[in-house]
Amino acid sequence: MPSATFQFPKGFLWGTATAAHQVEGGNTNNNWYKWEQEGHTAHKSGLASDWWGGRWKEDFDRAAESGQNAHRLSVEWSRIQPTPDRWDEEALERYRSMLRGLRDRNITPMVTLHHFTDPLWLEELGGWETSQVVPLFEKYVRKVVEALKEYCTLWCTINEPNVYNIEGYIRRNFPPGKSDIKLGLQVQANMVRAHAVAYRLIHQLQPETRVGYALHFRPQEPFHRWSPLDRLMRNVKFEAINLAFPSAISTGVMRSPLGNVRVPEAKGTQDFFGLNYYSVDTVAFDLRKPGELFSRSFFPAGADLADAGMNSNTPDGFFWAFKWAVKTYPNLPILVTENGIEDSTDRLRPRYLAQHVHAMWRAVNFNWPVKGYFHWSLVDNFEWERGWTQRFGLWALDIETQQRTKRPSADLYAAICKENGLSSGMVQKYCPEVYSKLFPG
Ligand code: BGC
């Protein structure tokens, strides 16, 4: 049996990612709280993982003990600015102590400024649908960066603007639960504008900073490669899901199937490409689905599916995502801002993790500038409209007792972080079923 280690470059960032509303608990002043009270979610977030109650300390201890040297978290706009004319200094102080807590543990923080939730007052003003959100976001970003820059030089402006748009304005899983593609396009354009303004502002406040956003990048495959209709549908979906933000940042023109939008100020506004990668979709032409652009997305027979069937284990798509990123943004550092799988029993996560780390290692060995990886997630947390039905944590969470239980994947990830690589011994121990795939011969 071959024995080897897929080694990563010195200084590689190994971390986990979380988001405020999903871990903090007790967020009662944002649009998601309202959405939960209205009954749109499988469960309510409640205490979540109780970070606002102080349990971030024990979770950061876990991260540090398992060799993680980076963590991506988000701050909650509705806590920091509870009303348009009031800042909550105590909330900012709490975030300062969290970031200090990371630094004390030798963990590099990345702060996300917007991760799906909006203050209720902003929603009442029309949220991201009107361009008045841009100066409001700018004001909020100034306040946050001034307060936290002592501890953070790595900023993510907006998490997954494409998911915010698709889930909130097409699928109606997220607030505001509308079905209006045109309005969704407007929302995305305002997000591009707000991102560009934030990018410049953060650089002005903190010259040594690095700023990006996180794109949910979902590769699409035609069901039958020989079918021109499947290929056409694949291309339409690929563009509609993935390309709005990247095109705006590459060219200053936001591409969309409904028409392009000029946002010249967005061109070049990222210092790294933030990649959230989970899975690949297969796309087939389907006349019965006019609402989905005459196509259907699914996982093919035999896919290595997770608990809820929301993601499948497709590490080749991860490699392909790097290839796409390098082609789109030559020489720009790439940070994997999220990657993970819903798997409460951890039957699939070890091989998902090993195979994705391996795909990333292949990318690194092409000399592609992949600089870090944030696994989603450190501990089980509130999964939006799916409530507590999906578990992404390296540590399991009992929401009644708040007790954490380590999953085997946590040990595998700790071994990877500490070794700065993935070894044949790790694969043999945690996911022997993929050993011959990763170490053939
Ligand atoms: C989001 C996270 C979410 C994860 C798993 C990503 O799209 O950024 O907030 O928990 O997917 O569903």
C-alpha cells in the first residue's frame, strides 16, 4: 500500500466558518427572526449555538486545540445598529472580545459583514430592493471596521449574494419570500454597488487590508452531454446562478439572463476570490418546468448523497471551481470561504473532507494561488429555512443541553490542520473506502 502525504504550502490557512444568526442565538431584531416567528422555517433559531451567551469561548478552544489557525465569522447588523439612529457599543465590544479571543488562540479572523440577515428597520425601508441601502451599508461598514480593525485585516463584505437573491426572490425559502426575478436582479445590483463602496471604504480605513466577498459557486453539468438542449439549459443555469457578481467584478457589467446592468465602480474590487463550494448539479431540459427555465436540476443515480439529499460528494467539481476561478481571475489569491456537508451521523463527512482536501491539493500543485480553507462548520448551527434538520458541524450540538459532541471528522480535520496536509494514514483510519481512489497503485 502506498504511503504518502499531500502536503500544503507553509502558512496555509486552515479554519472553519460560521455566521452570526446561525450560532449566536437570541437575535430578535432581524428579518430572519420575523421569518421564523411567521412559521416559514422547520424550527426556530432560539439559542442557536449560544455564542452570544459566551459559548464561543469553548468552541474557539476546540478550534485552537484541533490546530485550526483561522476562523471566519460574521457580525450581525441588527445588533450593531438596532435602529437607524443608534449604535450599540456593547454589541461591538462583544465582537471585539470574540476577535481578541481568536487572536489570543493564534487564530486569524476573517469577518463577514453581511451573511443573509437584515435589521428589521432595513427591511421596512425596502431592504436591498432600493439603492438607498448602499449609503446605509456604507455607514454600517465604517462603524464596524473602525471598531474591529485592530483585530481583523481580512474582510468579506457579503456572503453569497446569489443565494440571497435566489432563495429570497425566486424560491421563497428566505425572506422576503417574493417571487419576482426582476426585483431579485435589482437586489443583486444593489449588493454589487454596496460591495464596491465597502471595498473602497475598508481600504481607506485600513490600508493593509484584504477585502473580498463569498460566492456560492455551483457547477452545473448537462445530464446528457450529447444533448444540445441539456447543454443549453446547463449553460443558462450556470450563468444565472453563478455569474452575476463575478462578471460585475471582472468587467464592471453585471451579466444576467434578463439583461446586463452597468456597475463600473465594481470593477476590480476584490483582493481575493472567496469560494463557497458544496456540490455540483446535473441539469436536463424539461418542458414540464417553465418556472425553472424549462429545466430540472438533480443528482444523478448513484450520487454519493448526504442526509437530506441537498448536496452530494462531488470533489471533481471543487477542482473545476478552482480552474474556473484561476481562469476568471488570474493571479488573484483564492480562499475557500466555505465547504462542507450535512451529515448528522458522520457516515459521509470524513470521505467528503478527505476528497475535497485532495482536490484542493491538486489545485495547489498546479501552482494555483489557493491560500486557505474554511470548513463549514465548526459546530452544528441553525440551517436557515431547514432549521435544525441539517447538521454541518465537526462537533454535534444538542440544542436542549447545548452540549457538544465531537464527530470523527473533527479528529480527521485536526490531523489535517496539524500536519498541514492529508496523509495516507489519515485516509486509512477515517475513510478507508476511498483509499484506493486517493492513493492508487
Ligand atoms: C451558507 C451557510 C449555510 C451553508 C449550508 C451556505 O450557502 O452560506 O450559511 O449554512 O450554505 O447550507
